[in-house]
Amino acid sequence: MDFVIVGGGAIGLVLASKLFEHGHNVEVLVHSKEQSKAIQSGGGLTFINDVGEEKTLPISVTTNPQNLNKKAIWILAVKYHHLQDMQLLFDELPEETILLFIQNGIKHIEFARDLKQKNILMGTIEFGAEKVNSNKVIHRGIGIFNIANFKGEAWNNEKCQRLTAIDLPISFSENYLEMLLRKTIVNCLINTLTTLLEVPNGDLIRLSSHHRILKELYFEIVSAFPEQKNMLPFSNIEQICKNTSQNTSSMLADYRHGRKMEIDTIVGGVMVLAKERGHDLPMLKTLYLLLLALEGKEE
């Protein structure tokens, strides 16, 4: 089966590696010519799996979307603010091309809804991934790859079903919005606090002061989304922090590398949905403003 991975970040590179290892044809579209050159000159992408085994995979990489297979399944593993710069690419893809969006937050819903493609999937990732450099990535721990139909019935397609054979636990969700909201709340809790406190995920449960903040923020957020209490109890948040204890959250990594943080995509998205339900979330709003200040922006 043919797959195109759009995005040379940690998640995109891990998925490319897993798909390639299981015999699929994989092409990766990256923005940076330097990254493309690094992978090509190094003989491929260096992949360290979840048990520490390292290998170099000769995965095809390009910066030119015109070279890519338009009949493949396209997995969009870029951040929301990069999607809008890719509108021309989506316009050029056929209506029949199957798209799978993997973004933090929920803002990409409106973007995907306006696309002409007839079969679109949404996905969320619960496993850890760390990009060491342009051509080296680490898969940190097994976690669920959640997938839901967004437009059409793509998941019933035999092509998509082959994703289940990539040595990752895959769970199909009947409700894409609930799936995305669950992941967004997790990111809103962990990304926000680890960035402001500048700690790895595990410190949110290891340190009593951090754990208290995490717990209070959790109960404020779920007060606006009571249906999430059963699907996402606080014990699940603690378990995620434990499973990814050594991981650096994506938002903290972006902050440390001077990249644009997904503040509005993750935190802002939750605040908007909560406000629509009549909840202001004062604690989360304060953290949102602190993140904006950290990034040097004003509301």
C-alpha cells in the first residue's frame, strides 16, 4: 500500500518508519530542504523503536509535492498553523484522495470540512515520539492510534484497514468530535503545565505541588465537559503522565526551540467550546494568558 506522510516532525517520522518497516511504500513530504538533504545524504531515516533498537530506513523524502503519489493515503502530520499554507496542495489533490489528519486541538475541523476530498479521517496519537535531529527519531512507548471517519466512510476502505498491521494498537472511534476533544483536553492539561513549569510530563504527578495544580485544572475543564468524566477520568491523566514520564511535551519542545506554540489550537480551542456551553474556565484562561506572555504576544 502507498502512503504519503506530510510533515517531518516526530509523529510523522515515526509513522513513516512503522509503515515502511511493514512493507508499505512510503513517501515523506517535508518543508525544509536541509531536512530532506540530511535524510538523503545519511542513507535514510534513523529510527529507534520503542525497545531501543536502532536502524536506518531508506525512506523516500522530498520537498516537492508534485512528485508524490496522489492515489496514496495522505497522512497530514503537520501543525494546524501550517495547514493553511498548504491550501493549494489540497486543491490540486483529486477528490478521491483519502486524507488522514493528525493534529493537536480541534481547529483543523473547520479547515478539513471545507476541503473537496470526499473521504477524510481524523486521528489522535497517544504514543510518544521524539525528534532527535532532522534525520533521527525515537518511538517512545506503545500508545493507541485513534482513528475516526470525518467525511465519507474512509475507514471501511480496504486501503485504510491495512493501517491495523503496523504494529501499533489502533482504535476506531464512532464519534470524531468526542475523540478529538478527549485528546485536546489531555494536551490542554499536560502541554500547558509542562511548558509553564518547564518540566517533563512525569513531574506533573511526581511533585505534589504540580500534581495539585494538574488536578484542579482537570476538574475545572471537565466541569464544562461532564460527558468526558467517564471517558477521561483523572486517573487516566495520571497514567498518561506516568507512561510518558520522561517525555517533553510538544508545546514545551516548541518553546525551547523558539517555534510557534499551539496555544490557540489547543488551549484556545477548549476555551471557545467551554464558553459556548456557558463556562469561562478562569484558571485555564490565566494559564492561556501566561503562555501568550511567554511567547511574547498579547491577547
